[in-house]
Amino acid sequence: MSRTPDRPVRVLVVDDHPIWRDAAARSLAEAGIIVAGTARDGAQALRVAGATRPDVVLLDLNLPDFSGAEVTRQLLAAMPEVRVLMLSASGERQDVLDAVTAGASGYLLKSAEAGELVDAVRATADGSAVFTPGLAGLVLGEYRRLAQSGGTAAAGPDRGEPAAPELTERETEILRLVATGLTYPQIASRLTLSPRTVQNHVQNTLSKLQLHNKAQLVRYALERGVELGPGDAMPRI
């Protein structure tokens, strides 16, 4: 079931360290976010997510049984509508890229303060791609490099998939602005459109590309090498 704007965010907290797991759950609950459950490893996370259907899974990158990237892939295969916010003490390039290409909507370092964690979970639930400052540029730079070299960081045309549906000029323009992290009202103001018209274009684009949310649309834009304008940047907290 899709979350409506007036319904509190439901989150599943997954971490093998009980002290950190409990502290994160407490901070989120105190901010009005519903903690639908907690889990200590990947297998338990998959079971609890299936039973509770959270909006966001706050997922530790390093779990005792599966990697966070593998858990992300399995979660999204079973529940395409769920959004995964990866959490880690590591800001290493490969760890970040593995998480994003697995389907994570964002990547947050464990050094984040409680307020940053709350904001990141809420933004992820709303469909934003959220990164700790500095990591967004890393992801964007890697996708641009791959696009220029003809490679890809995720499944795409080079893996034998059908060609992507053709987007209209307006849909492509809005896709580029969505990829920079602008909200619908901000895009509407820039293009002299109504926010509803922008939302309709985004929904049409999602349907054409068989995607489910804005975070997936951002990844699509980066994987396809959609060029960002001067001054544009990936969303961050």
C-alpha cells in the first residue's frame, strides 16, 4: 500500500549491533516515525519486512549473514515499493556504489546525528535519493564516467535488455531536473508549469520506464548518463 502524505512513515531498522539498533529506533520513534520492527541480520530483515511492509528499511551495510547490497536486491525483488536507506561506517567508493547499484535509495554514514537520520528517513520515504555530503558527488561522478566510457554500473542495454522507451522532450527535461533533487514545485517554477503537471509527467515517465518511485528515476537518469546542467547536484542531507 502506498503511503499518503498524512500517514506517518513506517521504518524497519536493521543492524547487528543492539546498542546502535535500539538507539536509532528510539530516535526515529521520538520524532514521530513508526518503527514497524527491528532485525539483527539479513534473513530476519527479509522476514520482518514481509510481515510489516515498511515504507523504508534502514539497513546496515555489513550484516553477519548477507551483505547489505544482497539484502537490498532481495527486498526490492519481493517488495518493489519499499525504499532502502543504507547505513554504514564506511564511506569507501566501492561500498557506496555496490549499495546504489543494488537499488538503495541513499547512503548515510553512521557518523550522522540523530536529526540527520530522521530527516534522511523522511526524505527517503518521500522518494528522494539521500546521501551523506560528499558521497553524492562520488556516485554522480562514477555514473558519468561509465556513461562516457560506454559502460554501466547496473543492468542496462549492454546486458541484453530491450532498448529504453522513448521519452518526450518535456519528459526528458523533467527527468534531468528530478535527478538534481529538485521538488515538484521547484521544477514547476523553473519550467513555468503547475506542480500537478510536473507530477503527471513524472508519473508518465515512471510508467514508461516501469519504475516505481523517484529514487529509481534518479538512478535511471544517472545510469543513462542524463547530463545535469551547470550548478546542478545530487540530493544530499
